[in-house]
Amino acid sequence: MDAQVIVGICAVVATIVGALIQRTWNWNRDRAPRRSESLEYGAIREGSAFSVHDLVKVLDLRESPSRGEETTGVARLTDSYLIRRESNDGNGAIFLYSTSGELSGECVSHPTKHQWGEYASGHMAVNRVIAVDLEHLAAKNMVRVTNEIVFRGAYDKRPQETFETHIERPVRSLTFVLIFDPAYPCSSATGEAKLGRGQPRQLTGEHRPLVTQEGTMLYWRILPTKGKWLPTEANYILKWQWGPRKPAAAEVTPSSREAEGS
């Protein structure tokens, strides 16, 4: 056989093999990692069936912290997941919520297809679960699941408070948005990550929280530093400082206005 023909055949084979290796590498990189534990509640078992391609947590703190000794602050969390079915190993998604105060919640995107109740945990004083039935979600399809949670007496610590979340299933991106009352603005914030069980907490580098709108909004988006998935079992902690209390408009007296103008 002519040497040039042999070289040509070898080049074609090398190209095909290279393409197959690249395709396999991309497939492995994109594939959602399998989780080590399966969450279950009632008739709902999550297994390894689902991944999250977009997770957004909006915490409204305009009624926190408490305004007096005999009252408790109220915080409202909108917890929204863009979920993709990866396999048939599970029939629903399970979401865990814990607090040192009181909480109530519901799945507003699936109002007739979820369960709400207690679960046994020593994590905090109050532990609750929302289990959402996703049995009819077809493989490789996506659906938005949104829960609304109300915390009472949970975010009353001054001058500093924290909000954290655990990565319980494969997640591509995580976004926090916190909204503050102008009377109790956020003065500063830091983000920490614990990237696995037994790992120390560390300050996030390029993924730093952003305080904006004169301290009335806090934004923090976290993307994977390696691959396309956040580390399984990671824990992300957002810490913020309450700014000094500002008087409401109704509390500004004529004399104080004159003092400001002098």
C-alpha cells in the first residue's frame, strides 16, 4: 500500500479517535454528578433523578430585625429551582428548611402536588420539609419549582446575621438576593464556602457579595470554579452587617429638618 495512503488513513483514524475522546470528555463534564444520599419524605423519593440548572434565593428582610423587645422580625424567602430530570431514579424533589425561630411554607408552583411537614434533624431547633411530586416530569425536561417560606424570629441578631444553604443535589449556579428595609440597611457583607464535609470554611474569592442600592439590596452569585457543577455537599454562608438604624420619614421632625439645613 502506498505510504501516502497509509498516512492519510492514519490521519483520518486519529481525527475520529480524537473527536470521540473530546465528545466523551464533554459528556462526562456536562453529566450531573451522582449524589451519595437519597432524600425521602412520605411517598416522595428524590434519589439521583434531578439536577438544578438555576437556583435563586430571594430573602426579603424589610420586616427584620425586630423593632422592639416584645416583637419578632419576619423574613420571607422565595426559593426557586430550575429542575431537570436526569433519570427515573426518583419521583420528586425534597427541600429542607431549618431555623432557630418559627417557619411556615408552601410550594407555590405546585400547590396541589406537595407535602409540608417536620423532619428529624439536630441541625437547628425547627426543621421542616417540602416534598414536591415530579413523577410526570419527562426525562431530560425541565420545570421551575418555587417555594415560599416565612421565618419569624430568625433574623433578629444585630449587628451581624447569617444566611446559608447546602448543596443537596447537582447545582450549576446559585444566586442570593437580599432586600433590606432602608431604616436597617446592610453596611457590608462577606461570603464563605465550606466545600465538603469536614472541610474548613473559607472566604470566597472572585464570588464576592455585592451591596448596592444604598444598602437596601445584597447580591451574591456563585458559579463553579471547576467544571460545570458546584461541589456536592458544599455549604455557602452569607454574612452581613446591619447598618446603623435610620429614622423613618415620619420620625423626621421640623426641628431636625431645620438642623439639617443649617
